[in-house]
Amino acid sequence: MAPRTKKGEPKAKGTSRASKPRKSTTKSRSPPKAGAKRAPGQAASRLIDERIRSLGGWRAEFLAEVRRLIHEADPGIMEECKWIKPSNPLGVPVWSHAGIVCTGEAYTQVIKLTFARGASLDDPRGLFNSSLTGNLRRAIDIREGEVLDAEALKALIQAAVMENLRSSAPKSK
């Protein structure tokens, strides 16, 4: 007996479920989670420019200088703005190369450079002065009037990039 449709009529040959057009197997991207937004490439650079301008004073000067040093240390570094939200519409400046190298956050009293894998980095000049007890991150807090060792920062940036490259390299069997 031939398969029947809902109305009791015989089902036409060749119309099995398997022969019907399928929905695409690629999933549509759901919107990013709250706080996980980011601006890519040129848009991020413009947002960072705007962020620096909005700070004004010593914090703007310092963040602009740090940005310049980061690009000197690694010309291939990418700029992103992450964690964009209504309370922080310009987001947090992030510099990445094979993973996050560091972020640059501005607070009232400090500029904080947080290195994503800072605990894995040698810091012979002792730049890290914040978040020292964590297993992963380390940070540098700079207050108004303090001077940052530019060469040591560039060496730390380069070490962070190397650590990211090492960590993202395929493991040999």
C-alpha cells in the first residue's frame, strides 16, 4: 500500500521528505553577547582616536604615546574596540596579534594597560605593578606625572606577541 497524505490521498512517488529542498545548514550568526561587541579595523582606529580626544589632558597624551609605542613595537598589530556598551560607547581600546596583546583603559586617576597573558611574560624591568596575583593577566598602572620606560614597554609588547604566536601555533604530535 502506498503512503498516504493527511487527507488520505496516496502520496506521489518521489516526494519523500528527503527530496524536499533543505534549509541551509549554515547557522545564522546570532547577535554578540552584551558587552562583547567590537569595532573592526578602520572603525576601531577612529573610535580609539575619538576616545583619546574625549579624555583630554595627561591621560589623552599618555594613551596616544602608548599607542604609538605599541605600533612601533609591532607594526602588524591590529586595533579593536571591544566591550562597547551604552555606558562606554567608545569601548575599550584593544591591541591584538594572534590574540589580545593588551588593552588600554582610562580611569580617573590611572591609565591601565592590561596584558592578556602577562603572567606568562618575563618582566625584567618591573613594569607590571597591578593585577600581580592572577594566573593569567598582568597590568601596568600609570598615574599623572609618572614616566614609562618606552623601550621596556616595546620589549613587553613584542614578548606578548611572541607568546600569542607560540600559544596559537598548532601542537606537534
